[in-house]
Amino acid sequence: MNFALTADQQMIRDAAESFLGDVSDSAAVRRAMATELGYDPAVWQRLGSELGWCGIAVGEEHGGLGLGPVELVLVQEQAGRHLLCAPFFASVCVAATVLQEMGTAQAQQRLLPELAGGNLRVAVPLPSSEADWLGCARRVEASPHDGGWKLDGGTVPLLDVAGADWLFVFARIAGGGLGLFAVPRDADGLGIRPLPTWDQTRRFSEVGFAGVCGVWRVDDPDGSREGITRVSALARLYLAAEQLGGAQQCLDLTVAYTAGRKQFGRAVAGFQAVKHRCAEMMVKVEALRSAVYGAAAAAALQPSTERLIVECAMARILAADTYFWCAQEAIQLHGGVGFTWEYDPQLHFKRAQASSHWLSTADALREEIAAVVIDADEDTAAAALTVNDGVPDSDDERFRAEVASWMQAHLTGRYASLRHRGGPGDEEADPELRKAWERELAAGGWTCVGWPREHGGRGLSIEQQVIFHEEYARAGGPGRMGHIGEGLIGPALIKFGSAAQQARFLPRIVDGTEYWAQGYSEPNAGSDLANVQTRCWQEADGSWRVQGQKIWTSLAQASDWVFVLARCEPGSKGNKGLAFLLLPLKQAGIEIRPIRQLGGGSEFNEVFFDGAVAHKDHIVGAPGEGWKVAMGLLEVERGVSTLGQQMHFAHELDLVVQAACRGGRSADPALRARIADAWCGLRVMRYNALRMLSGGQDLALRREALIAKYYWSNWHRNLGKLAADVLGADADIVSDDPAIRPLQQLFFFSRADTIYAGTNEIQLNLIAERGLGMPREPRPAP
């Protein structure tokens, strides 16, 4: 699944942003709110006839553009961002989708071309729940009348009745069943009462029916049951896209306002508390964007109805929560003016609350997902936890089968005990056997699969690397002892190392005979990576001596080499004057002391350097260029291996679900909602990673990359707490039970996720400064 927009999709997105920025700015929205229709007919006419947006997702055979969910989502995002006052959502996102998914051939031929051309406006229901929908439908009775149908009954709420040409109404049919009926707006017997809603950017009316004739049935009875399910899913997706746009606008308004507003002699945007709250908004918005774009891409592949339901429900849950959260934060961070009519946050706050219960609530949708993940039969539940992005290329399928087959054949015998071992909190599991496993992988050609062939790798495409990491994790492949070498220092040497360094080190990483540790963090530096106190100097023979200390060095006691960032220029500060050195760990000048962690293990270490020696040829880059090499190496951490990590997370979530069922807690509503949220987060991480991999070379500056570590670490920490809560009292007793111990390890070790590789607080600073352009934290004078 490629998340890179095509040229046509970019054009649609940019046109929507530009056009709506002109015709639906704050002043235009307020003018539209004051009119009887609630929108500007001239703007609507341009949407349909000039831009063709009304036909984006309508097939060409019915006069549309023949595009699909992705393109409609891109327009809807901008419609939500600019609070477009027009019957676009009702007529295009709902009515046209209804006709395409469940309409009769006659209804499609008659109505879709008019809808696609923007010549037809349709009022539709937006029920809060299935019970609400059924209740409204049963208030109205449809009976045959004069070759058509007649409607009688109580009132039902409909969206965009004012100015509509037709009303779509569900009604019970005399004799049994339900049907969807089209009612002319000017039909006799209609009683219409506009509702005084707080959100005046979208209008609702109550409509009553007293012997309304001239009605015709538009749904195909044979396809109505599945059709309405798919309609509901797609409509939720389009609503989620609209909410995404609204959330983004709340963030943009807030960043702009805090940048211009001064308090205590400086811009409000410079206060760390404000920056962190804005950064949290960006994390939620970008996570939602990944969810919405991912669900849209999945919908475009025309998946099964079951898959479409959960993907769109996931997007809708995040959208409802994120939009309201961002709207309330916008009011808070605008201060007093945020509470006034004059400023736009109040418009988004009202829309966010109103839209939170259209087409079901987030809580109800969480229960829908929980029913699939927890209650469904074993195969269905497993499918929900399994990554499936649609119909893959046949070559990719063959490659996937090759990886799966090899893993099945080799992760047996002496290696069977390694299945699902060596992950977070379990890194000390049988390191020697895991090293032997690395050599087994190497013999099969499964190490360094993404490296160029000229450096000993397989040169696999991004898609194939993703497949390998997924199938490795799916098979229960153990935590990789060679991760630091293969995933970090190896690529750094390929990019920055000399030919001699590449010839010396790369082959031994590929064949699994040498293992690496990372020497970055220091005791008094914490997340301030550039605050390097470890120093180095060059001897007369050209070798380098290193004096100092590194800390939190993962698996140093099981490694052969360490790469070290050390200060080579006396008196230099920050990221200047650093050297990037490669040192053998087994030498007299190095002492390794394990650090016992709160879970009892000692995967982390302190490493002391007392005149330790690095060969003269083992400096990467020139003296003083260490920071450039170090930062280039860290960028590699955001690569395809994160998708394999997510497969391991899926395994952990599966263990949580099994524990809930085994312990009789699977019916607990609060736990069910948390499990559903965990599943949603897992999908967000996948789609966010795919966005990163589709984004080209400017990875460090892309917002989806900036949020990645913060998002997954907090998600994983929450999963650890969920695991402990599901276990209950069993979490408190040290256990070797394979059904319990991994969840205890998850609970304890996940506490470190939001600390190592940059604490939450440092990550939020980076997100605010690099992602939102907010003022940098004050730096001490050099």
C-alpha cells in the first residue's frame, strides 16, 4: 500500500485547499450561517459544474469522475478545515454513496448523473446509533399507492433539508421489512420544522409525513442489508476526513495565535507548556491523518465488508476524539478570546461536539471493534490482528510465501524455544542461542536484506523488506541480536564509512559473527545527546584513546564492538568538535557494569573507558564530523524494521486478549474499550510507518516521522498497563507461566519506552520546534 499521492490526487488536494480558502473563509462561513439556506448557492454551483467535485466518487458510466474514496477524503479534509457550508456531505458523501452501494439500477440512472453534476441536493439522516436509525425508520410507514409509495408517520431528523430537491427516508414497509425512499422536497403532506442547533454551519430539520405521495423506493431489496453496512462505513470515513480537517485548522489557528500573542514580555508560543500542548495536538492530528488516509487507501482496494467496517470505525473513533480534543485545546490556548463569538475556535468546538455522535459514537464503535477482536471466532479475531492491506502483487505474494516457508522450516528444533523471545524486557533471553540463530539467518540470506548487494545485502525493495519483517515477526522470530549492527552502524558505514571500514566490518555483520552496542548516552546528559563529556585524543601512531563513560548501553555485555561519540576538540561545546569512533569492547581499557532494571533484568549497562584504544582507521568521517554521522545513523531507526516491531506488538495485544478471555474479564466494558483503542493504535502505527516510507528522502522533517517515536512509545506503555490490569492479581506474582510472564515483562519494560531515545518531554520539544515552527528553547551561550 503506497501512501504517496499521485499527481492527480495532489492537484485535487491543492485545488480544494485553494478554492475553499477563498470561498469559505471565516467571514464567508458567518455570512452563510445567517442565511435561510445555510449556504451560498453560487459556491455550491461552482463545486459541481466548475470543479466537478460532486462526481469525484461517482462512476464514469453515471457522469462522474470515476475516482474513489481517497480523492473524496482529500476534498472532505479541506471541507472540514474550512467549515464548508454546503450540502456536500449529505448529497455527495452520503446520498451518492447510498445509491452506488444499494440503489436500484433505475435510481442510479436517474439520480447519480444529477448528483455528479451538482444539479441535485439530497437531505439524508445521520443517526447516532443503530437503535436510533431503526427507531426513526419505524416511525414512518411506507405503503403501495398508485404505482408508487405513500409515507405516513412521525417526525424524523434529516440533514440539509433547506434547499434540498429530494429527501432520502428509511421507513418500515407494510407487511414487514425496511426500505429507502426518495421523497420530493415539495411533496404535499410534508411537515418541516428547522431545528435551532448550536452548530449553525450544518442544518438539521424535523420532517413529518402525513399521506405523502409521489414517493419511490430507491434501494435494491436484494442488496440492502450489506449495502447499508458499507454505506455506513464509508460515510463514517468521509466524516472522519472532515473532522481531520477541522482538527488541523484548530491546530493551525492555535499556533498562529500563540506566535503573535505576547505575555510577560515574550510570545506565548515560546512557553514550554504551550509548546507541549500544541505538540500533543500535532501528534493526535498526524495520527488521525494516518488513520484516515490508511482507511481510505484500504477502502479503495474494495476489501471485504468486515474489513471495511473496522478500518472506517477505527478512523471515526480517532476523528471524534481528536477533533473535540483539538477544539477544546484551541479555546484554552487562545485564552479569553477563544471563548468569544469573534474567533473561530468556538465554531469548531460546536461542530466537533455535534459531529461526535453522527453515524454512531466513538464508544459504540469501540464496542464494534472489541466484538471482532475479542468475541469473534478464532479465525476472524486472528484476521483482525493480522496486517492485510488488500490484494498484493503476485511477486510479493510469492516472496511472502518464501519467507514464511523458510521461517517455518528453520525456527524449529534447537531454535523452537526462541519463538517470541528476546523482545522488549526479554533481551537477555539466551543470547548465545540467538547469536547462533543470527548465523542461521545469514546462511539462508536473511540478514541485511535491505542493504545494497555490493555491500553483502540482498538489495530488497521497500515492499519486500516490509514483507520480510512482517513474516519474521508473524512466525515468532526472536529479537535480533544483530539489530544494532544491521539496522544502525551498518547503514551508517555504507553512507559515511571508508572503503576499508566497509570491507572490515560489513561482512561480519552480514554473516552474524560480530555484534555491536551503541555508545551515545552519558550519565549527566540524559536526552541532551550533544552534551558529550567523554573525550578522545590521537596518539603519535594515529590511534585514538578514549576516556569517559557511557550509560544505558543495551547488551554491551554480549557485544563485540561499540561505536562511541566522543569530544575530540578540547573546549568545544554542543554538537561541535565530536568524533565518531569504533572500538572493540574486549580490551583492557573498557569495563562493563550491568544496570539492574525495575523488572529485575540487566539488559542496560554502564561502559567505562579508561584510555581505551580505537585503531587509527576506525574513525568514521573526519575529526569534528561526529555529530553528522551520529544524526545520520539515528535517521535509520525510522526504517522498515518498525513494521516488524508492530507485528511483535500485535502478538503482545493478542496475548492480552487471550488473558482477558482466560481470566473471565473479556466482558468488562472498560477493558473492552481499552483493547479496541489498542487495536486502533496498532493500525495507526502501521499506516504512519507506510506514510513515512512513501514520503521520499526528507524523512527527518516530515510530520509523520516526527511523531513516530512519541506515538509508539506511549501506545506501548499503555498496552503494558492494560496487560497488567487484565492479569489483575496475577500480575503481582513473579511467574514463569508463558501466558503470564511476557505480559509482566511488557508492563515493566514499557515504562522505559517513553524515556530512552528521547524522553516524552524532549520529543514534544522537537515536534513543536521542527514540526510546528514554534520558538526553540533558550540555549546557553557557548
